[in-house]
Amino acid sequence: MKFVVTRASDLLGNKKPCKNAKKELINYKNGSDEEWTIEINTLEELINFSKEVGNNLVLSVDDNLELTIYDSYLE
């Protein structure tokens, strides 16, 4: 499955959030935008990704699946 991936410390996506992320055009209800994405297909891959980035992950399901690497406060 394809996830949009962001870091809490860089929500504008100026920097690559992780080593396997790729820029892709994502379609949303209100248009499209270029976002960082990552492919994760199994629970084992998700666990390994979490270990790789060394932070908690926040999963959001809106227009698309999104993983936020929680490396800074969002509140």
C-alpha cells in the first residue's frame, strides 16, 4: 500500500522524511499535490519502518493513507 509520509518537524515536506521516500503527485478531493510517499505492504514492513525512523508513527486515513513520523510536537 502506498502511504503519504511526513515528519511532524517538517509538515511542509521541504526535506525527504525517510530514506525510501519518493516524490509523487497525489490526487485529493480538492485537487492534487506533490507529496513524499512510501510503499508498505505488510505489518512486518510497517514495524521495520517504525524501527528504522526511530520515532512513533501516527496513521491518518482521510483522502489517502498517511503516516506522520512523530519526531516533534504537533499540538
